[in-house]
Amino acid sequence: MRYVGKAYEAVLYGMAGLAGLLMVAMMTTIFIDVVLRNSGYQSSAHFFSFTEYALLAVPCLGAPWLVREKGHIYVEMFLMALAPAPRAIAVRAIGVLCIVVCVVLAWSGGVITVNDFIHAERDVRSFDMPRWIVVGFIPLSFAMMAVEFLRFIVRGENFLGAQSPTDTGQV
């Protein structure tokens, strides 16, 4: 089981690292595109397609790591209005809801990805890309986010940010 955990963490941090590299690559591509256009040259149509693909991949690749690091966004106004006991129940309920939503989206994305693979669907832009590669990040991302939220709940940890209103010790 230890090796499964290590492999999972390698995938999680690898995805986050790849998201970071893609952001740098997008920035570089946009910079080159702007310089070429302002210099009177025509830039490659592939620059635009790459940026579009990366804009989908980056949030999908980075989201599970953000959940792990408690970097996701939540609205605390509702929680602040609750007393500690109902607040703890609400936080747990929100965590369960997060898991359910992530599992449903992972399942739906997985069905779409498999169908795209089976039917050899193509995403046609400046270059053809198998569509399952384009949408394949979605089920992986949401499945891993569900695992991350489940880890917090099973461990009884607060999955909200460090300064959250539930920092009374127990969730």
C-alpha cells in the first residue's frame, strides 16, 4: 500500500509540475507571438491552438494539488454565521458534497473520454489532436480531487484554508 501512496503522490506532484511548465510555455508562446506580430511577421497558427489546449490542461492538472494544499476557494460567510458544532457538521457535509460532485464529474468525463477514444474522435484546429487526449485530463483531475477531499474527511482534518473559521481543532 505504501508504494501505491508514493505512486499517487508522484502523479499528483507531477501533474502540478506539468501545469507549471505549461504556464511557462504559454507565457513564452504568447510573448513570441506578440513579438512576431509587432515585428511584421506572421506567427504560427499552432501558437493559438497550443494555448487553447493548455488553458484546459493547466487547471485540470493543478487542481488536485491545490486541494491538497488547501488552495481551493470557498466562501466562509455562511460558516462564520454558524456556531462551532453546526459549523463542523456543515464543513463535513460540504466535504461529502465535494466528493460527490467530483466523482460525478470524473465519471462523466471518463465516459466522454472513453467514447472519444472508441470512436476515434478528432479535435481539428491548426493540427489534428485525438479528442480523448484533450478531455482525458478532466476525469483524472476530478477523480484525484475526490481522493484529496476524502483524505481530509477520513483523517478528520480541516480541508478549508489555514485561516478558516473551523480552526477550532476538530472538523
